[in-house]
Amino acid sequence: MNLEHLISYLPINADLFVRNWLENHFVTLKITQRRETKLGDYRKLLASNRHQITVNGDLNPYAFFFVFTHEVAHLKTFVQFDSRTINPHGKEWKAIFGKLLTESIHVYPDELKPYILHHAKHPKASLGADINVSKFIIADKNPTQTYLEDLEDGTVFSIGKRVFQKESKRKLRYLCLELKSKKKYLISATATVNKL
């Protein structure tokens, strides 16, 4: 597999893990534009007997590698187990994802390693479900970035063109009122927002 085009998206030395993980697998890797609904995905292309992994190309190298690792865990789970009898983010996937994160821990910066190791022991289906990893990995280079969890209850904020008012916390998300429609939505604590 030729990974030359991939190296610019990865942290230093991460390509060694990529080569090892994908050895003996026929994989189509697609680097996509930003998608609002997902950071990456895996699917088995039955017609061509290949695997396909997609990852958003706008991620920083650590986020790209983390998402890529998540998708490789799906590939390995599909190959190792009967995919019709297991959950996509079930115990089999969690064990494989945790192992891949642990073996590649040295790729991450020291300040992120404790969060990655914790995530490896308690993998989540969504990066947004782990607030510590999500904030550190997905954070833009913008030091003034504001997260929903940083705002006081009652604060008015926008996401894109939509305007909300923060209400109460519900586990990992906040109940927010969209001011125009008067509908309530659960929004991730790590959503980046513009305080109004």
C-alpha cells in the first residue's frame, strides 16, 4: 500500500502503525472534505472485497490519527468477528480500539497521553463522548475558541447561523433552546460556539 499521500495528515512516525495495521488488507482510503455529521467511517465494500476508510482531511494530525485508529478498529473487528452478531461499538470493537490506542501511544504528545490511555481503557463510540480527548484533539489552533460547556447557563450563543440559549446539563450534552423555532436540542458540551 502506498501511503505517501497520507503522511502529510499524520503525526510523526504514525505511518509505521498505519503500515502495520493495514498489512494484508485491501483498503481504499479516502480523505474527505469536512463533514458536519462525522469525522470518519468504515465500510466493507462487498462487491470488490475491499475495505474502505474515510477520514475528514481538515483534522489536525493527532485528531486524524485518532479517528483513523477508530476506523481501523472497525476493520479489524469486521475481519476477526462475524459482523452480523456483534454491535459496531460493542465489547469486541472496544477491546481492539483500546489495544490500537495503547500500542500507538508514543505518537501523541505527552500532555495528551493520559487522556488517550484513559480512553483506551474506556473507549467511546463517539469522540465527542470523551470531553477531555475531544477538546484536546479537535481544538483548532485558535486559543480563544469557546466551548458550550464554558458558558454559564442562560447564555445566548450561536452555532453557524442558528442562535440558542444554554439551559441545563444532561450527562455529556446541554439542553439548549433555539430562539427562533423555540425547539430544544441536546448539544455536545464540546461544541464550539460563539458567545453573543
